[in-house]
Amino acid sequence: KDSTPLFGLEGSLSHVVSQAKTKCEEWVGANADKELYAKFFKEDLQRLIPWCDSYVQKKTDAETNALHQPDLKQTFLREARVHDIHAKQLDGALVSLVNQLGNDMVER
């Protein structure tokens, strides 16, 4: 058995999710059990991007608020900065999660 993991994907979350879906299809073949694992894995993948994107939107909203509410500009800019950092951290963590879940699925 090859010890190289099937899922060792790199890049942004959206890129990794796209690659993971393709790898998932390649892995399934005509196996009914694998089809179910793949179905549930792809459902999980679909949930990840909107979750991460919600923090990108929060950053944008805070930046907009900073423009329209000058008296609270620094507060909103701080909030935008924290959302930006969090979105980047979440993106990286979710990429690792995709790889872990994908490899766990393949090992079953």
C-alpha cells in the first residue's frame, strides 16, 4: 500500500475544496460505500467556504462602517483588521481540515 496521502492539497480554501471534490470522484470508482463517504465529504466541503467567507464579509462591512461613521472609524478599522486576520487563520485551518477529513475517508 502506498503511504503517500491522497489528500495533501495546498492553496486557498476555495482552490483546495475544488481539488478535493475532483480527488474524491477519482477515489470513489464504482464502490457503493465509497460513494456514500464521498457524498458526505462533499456536503461538508460545501459548508466550509461560506463559513470562511462570512468573516471576509464582516471585514468589508467594518471597513464600510469606518467610512460612514468617522467618529467610530478607529473602532471599525480595528474590527476589520481582526476579521481579516481571523479569515486568513480560518482559511488555513480549514485547508488542513479538508486534507485530514479526506485522508480519514480514504483510510476507511
